[in-house]
Amino acid sequence: MRSLADIVFTPAVRQLQREHGSRAQYARWQERTGEVAGLGADEAELLAAADTFFLATVSETGWPYVQHRGGPPGFVRMLSPRQIAFADFGGNRQYVSAGNVAGDDRVSLIFVDYVRQRRLKMLGHLRFIPVAQAEPALLRKVELPDYRARIERVALTEVVAFDWNCPQHIPRRAAPTTLGVGDVGGRCRA
């Protein structure tokens, strides 16, 4: 698995780091990180507690799109050190993320633990598998029998790189409360 810095520190990024005095620091960090074995116990712990994350895709026209994904704590499952999956529930039927992934499967996922002030970033290749086409063993791994939402697809991500981000500027929040769909903010159309 590659270092996230090897992917995101493009020539333009490295130039800006030089201009602002941070390149030497990040070059040392990049040399130290190198290849990583894959997701481990810390990542598994965060995923097991996560009830929300943000998924970024890129459209055919080159525009980025960020979508919230949520479910009960632990709805994202670590299948192996290089693979995660989650149940993709029926929602507002816009299919923007699914459509974007059909053209370019590269994604970025951001998980934020506000209680412990930590953030995990992942880059990977995402594939949406309709429930009718999913292998039964994979479907069993993401099923949430006590959750009220209907699974439309299994989202399977091959993780290419990940990194824990610094906790600076992550607001500390209390443990999450349980709210139903539509209790706060906008309404789902489905």
C-alpha cells in the first residue's frame, strides 16, 4: 500500500510547501512513511465506531463531489488490511456518487472522530455492487439486521493509501445521540 503523501504531494503541492517553508518537514515525513502494510487495529477501531463519513468522487466533467454516508456505528466494515465495505442504503435517488464512480472509481473517504479529535483519510478504488449481484458472503458481512434502511448496494473499496490527520481544528464533541432520519436538518425524499 502506498503512502498517502506519495499520491497527494504532487509537484504543485510540493512547490507550495517550498514557498511556505514546510517542504523539508514533509519530505522527511514522506521518506519515513514509505510503503505501509495496510489498515490495522487503530483503523479497525475507528471504523467499528464510525456512524458517519464523507465520500468524495469526481464527475465525468472533472468536478469533485462530496457526499455524506451514515448508518449505525460500525456500518463500515474492514474486510482486510486493504479492503473496506459498507452497506449503501437507498436514499434520495440522485445516484451522483454511483454515477461518478462508474466513470472514475477513485475516491477519497474522510472519517472524523469528534469525541477523540482524530481524523482518518483514505484513498481508494470504489465499486458499487447491486444487492442482487453481491456474493452472499459479502452481503452477510455488511448486513445490518436491526437497521431500518434498505440496502441498495454494497460499496466495496480497495484502499490504496491512508493517513491519520493532525487533530488541530477538530472540534471536541460529546458522544453522538441517536436521531431518526429527518429529526434535524433536511428531509430525505425516499
